[in-house]
Amino acid sequence: MSTGQGIKMAGGRAGFETRDFYLACFLRCTGYDLIDLRAEGRRKVFVFRDRPTRRNDVLAFYGQGAAVPPLAFSTTIKDMKALLHNA
């Protein structure tokens, strides 16, 4: 399980990256800004603008303590898959 890591972006802004597709969908669905999608071999790395609450949000996702509207999550999955295949 690769939850990701905090990184420093150009200009001193903080970013958070993950290779976990469903975590990326969850973060996108809960309002995190996707700021980059880069290739790493055959895989993709999702880079989000970080938030002070990110650690708790990620723990809630893996601990099944988070809730998002099911249809919104489903739509986000479709959108992110399209992004992966068209990037």
C-alpha cells in the first residue's frame, strides 16, 4: 500500500503525491486540487495541493471513517480513468 508522501513544489507550495488510484479519487472527490499527473515507469503519480488535514483525511479513507456521496465517487472514478488513459 502506497499512501503517498508530502513534497515541496516549485515556489515553496506543498504537494502530496500518491500512486493509489482510489485514494486519489477520494481526495479529488473531497475537494483536493489535482495539480499534476506524471508518469513513473508504467504507473502514474497523482500530485495534489496539500492541506493541513491531509493526514487525517488519508487515515479516515483507509480506516473506513470517511464518507463521500456514492454517485460523486463513481463519477470521479470515471473522470480519473479518462484522465489516465488520455494523459
